Amino acid sequence: MAGGGGKIQKKVLLLLYAGLSLTLASGSPGRLLKVLKMAGKEWEKINREALLQAIKSLYRSSLIDFKELGGGKIRMILSKSGKSRVLEFDADNLKIKKPLDWDGKWRIVIFDIPKDMKKAREVLRFHLKKLGFYGLQKSVFVLPFPCWDEIEFLVELYDLKPFVRQVLAIKVDNELHLRKMFALR
């Protein structure tokens, strides 16, 4: 599911959220109709097999759930964590909150993404740099601030779970250099 899987997962989450917001929305019928039409067009653009894979991945990640309606019908719904992810995160505007005091721990992201997923690897590197990570090596990045949820979101969004590890470390051999890079005391 290289490349397109994460985009489809994002669409599924956003479309489910749009459905949730429709049931809660109190707006003009014209406005609701416009949202419905937009959502319908997005569903038409999705490859059905890729959609099934994306749904399975979202279910395994506990971002979506299923509710039995009876008569053999099942409704796909956002889980509590899926709702918070949609509300909290937008990959293009993702930011890491920097605490006032450093806790003395290093957050290290290590990845080994296959060659046939080059685009996903480049996108992950782009996001890590944008978030303020420092590259220790081509596939090893470090940051001194809590970022577990943000990295998990990116990993799920781009379907990279098997290839990315997060490490929480208390000591790095080039710590003086890193402290200077991040302006830490």
C-alpha cells in the first residue's frame, strides 16, 4: 500500500468525521447538501481494494470501529481516538509543543522503509525536519521534546508501522552538540 494508503486512510477518517458532523450540524439544508455532494465525490475517487486495506489498517490502529445494526448491516464509525486524531491533527500543520523545561530525555525516530516506498520515506523525512527533528543519520532523527502521538499519527497516516520505531533515551553520545542545536541548558 505504498504511497496511496495513507491518503486513503486520511480520506476515510475525514469522511467519517464529515458524516458525524452532519448528524450534529445545525445549518441550512443547502450547506448540508453541499457537504454531502463533496463527500460522495471523494468516495467515488477511491479504489475499492485500497479502501478495504485502509479500513483494515484503521481498524487495527483502533481509529475506527464497527457497530452492528441488525439485518446483516454494519456501520463504520470513528472511535474515540479516531475522533481526537481527526480533530487534533492535520499532517500539513502538525506541530510539536515545546515545554518550558526540558525533561532530559531524547526522542529518537528510527526507520528502515523499503526502496519501493521511496515517496513515503521522503514524506516522513520531510515531516520530521519540519517538526524540528535533527538528523543523526539518514534514517535516524532526534528531538528533545515529547512527540509520541504526533509520530504515531504520521506512521499511521502513511501506513509505515512495520518500518518505524520510536525510542526514548536518557543519554546520547553527542549530547553536548545536540543541546547546542536545540538551545537547551
